[in-house]
Amino acid sequence: MTPQVDSKQNVSRWKIILLLIFPLFVSACYYAESARNLRAAIRSLPEQRWTPPPVEAYRDVRGAIHVHSYLSHDSRGQLDEIIGAAIQDGLQFIVMTDHATPRIFTEGLEGWQQGVLVVRGMEIIQERASLLAIGMTDYFDYRQMPLQEVVNRVKKQGGLIFAAHPRTYPGWQKLTGLDGMEIYDILDDATDHKTRYPRYLFEILFAFDRYPDEVFLSILDRPEEELNQWDHTLQSRKMVGIAGNDAHQNVRILGRQIDPYSRSLGFVNTHLFVQTLDQKSLLEALAAGRGYVSFDLLSDATGFFFGARDNEHVWQMGEEIPFQKGIQIISRSPQPGKAQLIKDGVVIQQTEGTMLSFYPKESGVYRVEWSLRLGDGWWPWIFSNPIYIG
């Protein structure tokens, strides 16, 4: 081989190498820049924040529901890690829902733990359905029971029961006695768009080390299927909407811990309005639907309100209101955004700012969604529980 031929082959090799490296370089720049811009947008939000008046006689408490520890087969998380993460994220309560085992009642957390109220529960998987049983007092072997009997046994103990991962088993809607459903679950959102997996890998590879929260936020979109199921069910019965953190601390990709408890517990939260923070009041608020779901990794939604009023009364989320003229539906946001008022599953009013007001002309199930403007797009932020007029 002559030196000239050898030189041409070396040049060709370098061209191939550059052609392979260049897309990676462009991807690294793009994903890092995108994450950096999102962080800047989120950090600018407090400049626009205001403090709405408090809801009389109630306290807005923030927590995480659907949390797993080493008591579940798919987690190695330690209880002190969970409590430490809850404290770090500023949570007032968490609901533990390890996969059903008697050890929940001998080793699991319950009660006050370093200033965080822990409510005991468990996740029951039966007939392809996943149910969150919350506030149970005793374990029972459910494995040979029909699903409806499982629900009945939980209710007999005074517990609450919610449909988790509702998209995976539409048959949950035939069950009687359910208190509510997950209108959002982190795992479901992360896995519902498989075409996004290559993008996720690039983001983890090129941006996660510097912008872990922002990369984690890339899974977030409006839970269309769950909200459609919820609106449909609300036409025939009350159904409380909650967030499912589904926290396991068990996802490692490319050597990185993607879902530490400190991130998955603070990513999305269920807020409840309680008069006092204890288990009885918490479960009462949860059963009544006196609360809302918010993505607090974007911005803490404390201060949000949705309800109705007339000259004599103020009604909260979850309440039934006799239809009459003069009722005003109101919503307040602690952060400027876009509000959409939804009646029976249909958007009937949209406004931007921090306040929404509407005088209903007919009965129906009303709820509100708030979005935040971050960069060039609107991000889902708050999903209220409904009020039932008429």
C-alpha cells in the first residue's frame, strides 16, 4: 500500500468518526440547553408569586400517596430514607402502600415520624387490577377473593380504597364502594409514550448529571386517559382524584439513580384541606375529596383554592351544592397561569392570571385545571377535585 492510499484511508476513517460524533455533540448541546432553559423558567416563578387569603378553618397540607419500601418485592428503599426525603421535600404526610404482606403491620411505618404523619396502607393487585387500601387496621389474605369482596373487606375495616393505574384495568369502574382513583401516576406517565424512550436516554446521558429534576420533568404531560375516565365516572357517582407517586427508588439507568425518594415524593403531590393534622382528619378530607393534585416540582401550589360561594355560604371541593341563582364558582392560584373550568368533562371557560370566576346557569360536576407558562409552552400544574352543583 502506497503512502498516498494510506493517507486517503485515514482521512475517510476520520470523516466516519466525525459523522458519528457530530450528532452526539449536537444532542448533548440541545438537551443541556433545553434543561437549562427549563430550570431558569422554573426559578423565575417565585418572582410572580402572591399569597392568597387562607381558607377559613382549614389548613392546606401536602403529601405523597403510593409509596413503597423494602417491604415490597420491587424496592430496596429504607424507611429512614423515605422519612428523610419527605422532610427534605417539605411534606406533612405520606401514605405507605407496600405490596400486600403481613409485615406491613409489624415492620411498616405508621403515625408521627420526625414531624411527618405516616398513614399505613397497602397495594393489592388482583384480577389485573391494582387497588390502594389506605387506613386499614389488619391484614387479610385476599388472594382467593373476588375483587368486589376485597373492596368490601377494606371498607369494613374503616379503610379507604382507590383505583391505582386505572388505565390498565378499566373494569375497576364496575366495582362499588371505591372512594377514588389515581388521576396521575408517575410510572404510567413515564411508560405511556414508548416512542420517547430514545429521547429519555439521550437526556439522561447528556443532561441528567447537571439537571436531574429538569430531565425527570420531561415525562410530564396531561394524563388524558385518566382524566377522561374520571370525568366519565363523575357523571354517575362521586370519585375522588389523587396523585400516585408510586415511589420505589428502584430505577437506575446508565449508572444513574433516576428516582431517588427526594425526587419522586416531591414531583407530584396530593394536597388536602384539614382542620387538624391527624390521621382521622386526613382520611376524612381524603374521603370527601377536599383537596387537589399538583406538580410541586414546578412550583408549590399551596394557596390554591377552588369552590363556590353565595351571600351566606362558601363551599369546598368535594361538596354537593344545591343549584340556585347567585352561586359563584371561584378559583385562586398563588402563581399566574392559565385556568380551565371544566363542566361534565367539557371546558366551558378559560382565563389567564390568578383568578377565575363563573356564575353557573345549570347543574353539573365542575372542576378546574391550572397550567403554568414555562418558556414556549404550557405545563400542567393543578387538577382540582370537583364540586357537585345540583
